[in-house]
Amino acid sequence: MLEIALSSSYGHAAREADPDARPDHWWRERALEAEVRRVWDENGQVYGAKKVWK
């Protein structure tokens, strides 16, 4: 069992139920996922986080 505050759990559930409640950085990260995957795949899936970031 994870020991987390109930308010954290309720906040997470609220964001899952209402996509408009998600923070802006969540949307930016979702938009970048495809690009990160493309770079990683094009390089034989051997690049680490530093090279993918560059």
C-alpha cells in the first residue's frame, strides 16, 4: 500500500475524469511523446535520455 495523502489521490482522480483539469505541461509532454519515440527508434533504440534530449 502506498502512503499518500488523500488529497493527492482525489486530485489525480479528478484530473483523470476531466481532461481540462490537467496542467499545461501534461499536454506538452503528450505532444512530444511521438517525436521522442521517433528519434529513439531512428537510432536503434540505444540513445539514452541525454542524447534524445539533444
